[in-house]
Amino acid sequence: MVGLPVTLAEAKVYLRIDDDVEDDMINGFINTADVYLRGAVDNYDTNLANDDFKQLAKTVSLAIITELYDNRGAAERLDYSYTVRTLIAQMQYWSDVSG
């Protein structure tokens, strides 16, 4: 398994969080985003070796993490945003044209 595309430090910068109080929860969201993408995208680990795919994975992971963080107290289940869904669709149809 390839390493996670997003670190705790990157997620905290993206979420604009300065303290360490919610680190465990954010780490959980990072892992959830990773597990979700691994299940949604064939050849995810293989494709992470490509820098363009890895950047796309990082962007969609941060978007998922943000949605999980922002909606953590929501009483109803919310679907991922259009942005997350379309980025995942791009990842599902990924083809490394360089090789």
C-alpha cells in the first residue's frame, strides 16, 4: 500500500486549524477519505505513483476531509458535493498516457 496522499499537517492547514485538540478526529477523516477512494477507484495504489494522479487524489481527499469535518454534527446524511463526485469520476477513468 502506498502512503496516504494527505498528511495531518496538510489537512490542518487546509481546514485552518491551529491547535491539536481535534487531531485524532482529523486523522480519522484522512483515513476515511483514503479508504473511500481506494474502494471507489480501481488501481488506486498503482495510479498514486503518477504525480498528476497523486495531486488529484490529494485534492479530492482534502475536499472529502473538509466535508466530513464541516458536517460532523449533521443530523441527516449528506451526499458528497458535485466537486468531490466529479473528481472521483475523473480518477475512476484515469489512464496514464505517459506509459
